[in-house]
Amino acid sequence: MTEELLVTARSNELIDPGLSIWTWEVAMYLFMGGLTAGVMIFAALAIARGKEKLAPFTATRLALFAPILLSIGMTTLFLDLEHKLYVYRFYTAFTLTSPMSWGAWILIVVYPISVLQILSTIRAGYPALASLVDQVAPGRTLVDWCERYRMQIALSVIPFAVALGIYTGILLSAFGARPFWNSGVLGILFLVSGMSTAAAMVVLIAKRHAEKDLFTRIDLVLIMAEIGLVALMLISLASGSGQHINALQSVMGGPYTLEFWVFFVTIGLLIPLLLEILDISGVSKSLAMLAPVLVLVGGYALRQVVMDAGQESTWTQYETQYSSELLERCLLYTSDA
């Protein structure tokens, strides 16, 4: 009898069937990426649609938050990297079929465009900061150029911001080995969620009541769209293969049911929706500022629960077990060999 030893990584709980490697750092990056996309889109639309008087904060001051928020997200993503010194390798090649490669290069473009967007309204939005830039001749020339082509810059920002927002969802949905992420809705859902969180941030920070009211109404529409997209994602999973149905069970009575239905759907969508309806109708304004806070909480909860549930979904069903006895035998076998 010939004795054979089979060594497999399928008993490694960090590999299969639960790829529980991505933690809060990646969820925060996805959240900040979506929020950044929403900020850039609204700041650009305020210029493109000529809403400077109705939404002065959005048109002249909001854009400054984009690179700050994105840098926070990039920092958390950097913390998640196992080999941090190799991050430059993302930019030594471009792989057409890799969402991560697309995302890395989109981020490279987003940063300079966001700076041009800031400079195009910096004198109106941040005069003290603009005065510092104007003290340097190249800076003054660049600001003059950005102001002259402010409309063109705003229009060029929108497609890249949309790409950034959708990419945060495509990054997950492209992983074919994880059934919970296999939905064409995920990219649009993350984009709409990012725009909703950006609208909520404007409601929190803007000073003019008319601007707050405008973005409360915008957020109301976005929340309803988000609810519809979530429903479509759940329906697509429920009508899919057995693996998709099993993946859906993680939020339909499984380990992530509480996070999904309480923290995301109820706290992040339904309660803000009700509060915004009451605010717009004038029935109750005492809790109006609670709605945007809950929207931000829900935006992060969406990404955390989708990321966690997706990592545990799998196409192959088997028990993951760790056997110290098997490990000792493997070590003994290799040492004898």
C-alpha cells in the first residue's frame, strides 16, 4: 500500500470558504470613495446648472472636502495593505480586465481634477486661502485659468466622479467567486448611496435654509432610489442559483441580518426617509438634523455588511476545520523527508 499525503489550503479559515480578510479599513475606503464621488458630483452640478445663488456652499466650498475625504479613505486602504512598500506596483501597469487596476488609475486622475475644481471657486468660497495662493505668481495664474474655464472643469469632473462612485461597487461585484457580490446593481447602488451621503453632508454643514431644504429633497429622492436598488439586488439573489440563494440567507436570518435590516435599512434608510418627509411637509423640524447623521451611518453600514456577507459567501460548500493533529503530521512528514 502506498501512503499519500494531501495538503490543501481549503482548511485555512482565511482562504476558503470564508475570505474574511478585508476588515473595516476597506469598508471605510469604500464609504469615503462614494462620499467623495457624491461631493464632486454635486459641486460640479451646482456650477453646471447655475445654482450658485441657491446653493452657495455647494457651488463654492463643497469641492474642498473631496481630496480630504478621499485621502482619509486612501489612508485606511493603505493600512489594510499587507506589503505597504509595494503599493507603487499598481502604477507600473494597467490591466484592462482588473477593477483594481481601473480604480488605481481613476484615483490618479481624480486628485488633480478635484484640485482644479477647488481652484475654480476658491476666491469666492475661501478668500483667505485664495489670498495665500495668489501671493505666488504661478498660483495666481493657475487660479485665473481655472476661473476662466470653470464650466469646462465642472463638466469634466462629473464623468470621473461617477466612475469613482461606481467603481467602489464594481470592485466587489467583479469577484465572481463570491455569490453575494454577483449583482450588476451593486455599482449603481454604491454610487447612489455615495450621492445620498454627500447630500446629507451638505444638509449638516450648509448655513442657508434654502440650500438645506434643497438637499433634503434631493436626499429624499436618492433614498427612495436606494431602497429600490436594494430591493432589486435582493430579488436578483433570490432568483439566482442555489449558491446565490444561500448567500442571500446571510442577511435573511443569517449572521448579518441585524446589521443589514437594522443598521442599514431601518436606521440608514427608513428612519431618515420618514424624518425628511416630516421636515419637508413642515410637520416636525425638531429632529430634522438627525436624518443626515443617520444617512451617513447607513452609508457606512451598507458597505460594511455587504463586504462581510460577501466574503463569507461561496460557491463550494464544505466545512472549514483546523486540525492541529494534521498540522503536526504535515510538519513531521516534511522534516523526515
